[in-house]
Amino acid sequence: MKIVVALDGDLLVSADPSQGMFGQMKAITSIADQLGELVKVGHKLVITHGNAPQVGFMLLRGEAARHMVHPLPLDICGADTQGATGYMLQKALRNWLDHQGLENEVLTLVTQVIVGEPAPPGAPRTKGIGPFFERGRAQALEKSRGWELDMIPGQGYQRVVPCLTPKRIVEANSIRYLFDQGLVVVCAGGGGIPVSIDNNGDIIGVEAVVDKAYTAFLLGEEVQAEAIIFVSPWERIVNTIGLDLNNGLHSFYFNDLDALLGRSSDIEDTMRHKLIASRNHLQTSKTPVLIVPPDQLGVAPDRCVGIQLIAEKVDIEN
Amino acid sequence: MSQKKAVIAIGGNSLVKDKAHQSVQDQYKAVNETCKHIADMIQQDWTVAIGHGNGPQVGFVLRRSEIAYQVEGIHEVPLDVCGADTQGATGYMLQQNLYNELLERNLDKKVATVVTQVEVDREDPAFQNPTKPIGSFMDQSQAMEKKENDGWSVLEDAGRGWRRVVPSPLPKRVVEEPAVKELVDAGMCVITVGGGGIPVVADEAGKLVGIAAVIDKDYASSLLASAINAELLIISTAVEKVALNFGKPNQEWLDRMTLEEAKTYFSEGIHFAKGSMAPKIQACIWFLERGGKKAIITNPDNIGRALAGETGTQIVL
């Protein structure tokens, strides 16, 4: 089966920050084990991933070193994390496959997405990123770099950037080509590096974050995926549906999604993005969407525990 | 479809002009310039794989990492991951600028950046003798602490303080080579082996692990050129041509040399500066010995003319 796997960014770092890069490598290796199981049984994968914690670390480093080293714009931060996370993922997965005697190649492509509209109604349209500042520094940044900052009670001022939906994947051709050649392709980390088209028709980086749930569906269209699997921590899924995950897949139909989104005001932003993008997807597509915890990924889509989002049962008469 | 395949290795000067132009905007401008020259090449029907240096960029990533660790206690970034970071960022800048340039010229070529690991031999003698200084200067007690706790090799650098040194082993295999070859054979321009590739070794179980090392980007580009059956290797550097007796009164610019002549000059050991021109000549020699047809050394501005045989130093069989 052709599958797009979209990994939440916090699954790729350690819950214990003191573990540093070693912790990241360990987290990535354990995800790679699950991805490997999917490849082993013959599924063809495009893998994409979040990068919020990773970009967060970069911005913290940039701020700490600001008197000594030039700052990094957000598009470059995104590109950096695509390189680093892609490297760790492709290495770990390749090692797993090698150990199993499998020869599938794994490759990371640096990926840009042309962004369009803000996130759709109901989804968060901005995102706070990077460190918290004191008032004085916040005002200075507002002035010198034209940032927008929000006061978060108890924490301080944080930069806010728009969260935009992707319209087109610039490297779609290369991704599709390699996927069709049988490679496992890691791409569009963080939803892709956000770019737009300027007046000359050139693409240029944009200071924004990408609604990465939408990117997963764009990737799905490119490779004609038969399933989209979001991978999220157990508690994030459980909190979203307000139910314990028991056996098998808990199904939600299109209409249930509206109810689910409407019912709960405390669904985490990242989950809200997933549900809204899924609802949008299910309006025109029958490709099922799964949201599963990391330790269930290896037995997806058939034998896993998690939730599945499916289109309305279609009346054959119509 | 038969096509002309080339690998071009672009030097650090194509990315960071000088100390006064290190910001991201400056790097972007420099990359933009370089991409015009690469587009000239593509316009002449070459399908290119592009290798690039990352010395200054890794320096910036390391510096941020060191300072943030000291000031805020944020975990440090190991050298292999620094390399991967720069492959992402530099690859992005290159692919974006090249995409724009090709679009402007109505050239229907796709560009892709591949995160690329390069395997080196655990037994490479370079591991016994680390020589490449990286990161900031330290005082003696810091240096000794790092040596003790983190197993760093450290060296006192001519009275300026202590620095970490890492080995510079030879590249043995481009791990993602089959995919790079597939992309190039499909007519795409591929940005790869950034910074000479992310250095990895196979452990006892055969698993690849990242290591703290630096791979010469010209050696890696040469190896890649052979692996993808490129006919041409271009090494883009700060000078238009290679010189014999460089910097001496009897300096002599070279338009052309054969592989045999190159080997002779190289073995004489007096013509090419160690750590700058010598490894470039070596990279060209290895490429031609492994079946390459031609190597060119020139500066970015002259790539187009050098391809037409008008300038640069052409090294032929």
C-alpha cells in the first residue's frame, strides 16, 4: 500500500531535554523501527515530520548567541531542521532495513512549499515560536526586525507568525519520481520550507509556519497514497477523542468530525490542524486518514490501535 | 537518452565572500551569483550534480551551539548533525536560486537537494592524526576538560589558544549514491555531498554511525563523479587557472595538462599549496584515473568560458 506517514515533531525529540542530541537520536531510532516494519511488509512510504521543537532549539541558540553570530530567518531554520532530522531519520531507517537484509533505499529531499491562504476557519491562524522575551527586548525586536509579539501570561513575550496552508510542493516531481522508483522518501519536514512567488515570478522564503497537516495531504495526492497516517503521542489522541484507545481503530465519519471539533475547546492546536485538514480532504477523497500512537505505527493500517477518519458512506444511487 | 553528466564542486568563496559578508542575506546573494554560472552550464545541456563546501556555515552552527550551551545550558550539536544542518540550509538556498534562474531562462530542469552521508573507513590513518581545527578557541583547562570528558583531540594553536581538532579521512562511499545517480540519469540537477558529505562509519554490526570528522569536499565530489559515471568534474575555486610554482617569481599559469603531467607536477610537491590547490589536483587525478574524461579547475565567473575551452585549467587524459 502507498502510505504517507506524518510524524509529530515532538516524537523525534526526547521527553527529557537533558538527554540532548543523544535523546533525539534514540527517539528517532525507535520511530525508525516502526517505519521499518511497514517497509518490511511491503508498504511504500513517503515520510514527513514536524519540526517545532527543533526550530525552537535553533531559535533559542540564535538568541543566546546573537551578539556573536548573525541571526537566522525562519525559512533557513526550517531548511536546517530538514537536513538534520532527515539525516537522523534516513540513517536510522537504513540501518534497521540493513539489519533485516532489506535493500530499500531511503532518501531525504529538502522541500519547499508555496504557501497560500491562512489556515482555514477553525484552525489556529498564527503560531507562537521561539523563546520568551522580557518587555524591553520584545519592544526592541518589534522595532528592529518588524516582529509581532504576543504576551503570554506568566511566560513573557513570544514572537507570533502566520500559519499558512501549502498550495504546491515545489519539489513534487522529484519526490514522485523517487517514490515511483521504489525509494522511501523523507521530505517536507515542518510541512515544507514556506516560500511564495514574488512580483518577478521568483520564489522567495517567507517568515511563517506551514500547516503541515495540509502538506501531508498534498503529498498524498502527488504519490496517489492509499492511506494517510498521522503519528501522535497516545495522550494527545486520547485527549482529542475523550475516550481511551482500546482495541483496533475507532472510526469517525465526516459528520462526527464536526461534532468532535465543536465539542472540545481544549484540543491541542496540532490536532485541530489535523482534524480540519482531514475534514477538508474527506470532502473530495475516500483515502482514509489514520491517527495512531507511535508504538502502533508498525502494524498500521490494519492491525493497529488508533482512530480512523473516513468519508461519509456513499449512497450508491447517487 | 544519452546526456552529458558533470559534477561541479563549488568552493566556500561561492557562499561566503569574506568576513564582512557572512549574514544570511549576503550568503543568499553569493549563492544567487553562483547559480547564474551553474545555469550557464545547464544551458549548454549539462546535467549537473553540485557539491559544495560548508566550512564557514558549520563554524556558525557550532558557535551558536557552544554559546547557547554556556549561556542557557541548551544541548550541544554534534559535528555530524551540524553538517546535516548546513546541507539543509545551503541546499535550500542553492535549489531556490537555481530554480529561479532556470525558470527565467525557460529551461525545463528540476532541482533537488539530497541529504547525503559519506562513509569513511574506520581504519583510515587520519583517525590516528586529527588535523582539522574546528570550533572556538579554548584555554588549557577547558581543553583538558573536553579531552577528559568528551574524548576530544585538542591542539595548542601557535600561541592563540587551544582548539579541537578532528580527522579528515578519505571518502570511501557516497551512501545515497544510487538515488543521486537515478535523479541525475532522469535529467535532474542534484545538490549533494554538501561539505563533503555527513561523515559516517560502519560499526562492528555494520550499522552506520555519525562521527566527528571533516571530509574534503573536492574528494567527495570526485568520488561522486566517478560513481554516477560523469564525464566531467569541475572544481570551482578562487582562481581562474592553476599555476605551477604558485606565488613564486617563476609562476606559470596552466591552460591544459594531461593526467600524466598532473601526476608529475603533483608528485614534485612544490607547485600546489597543501590544503588548498593540492587536494583539488588530487581530486581531479583520481577522477580521471577512475574513468572520468575531463576535469576543469576555474573560478565561478569563468565556468561558462572554461566549458568552451577558452579559459580555466583543463586536465585531460
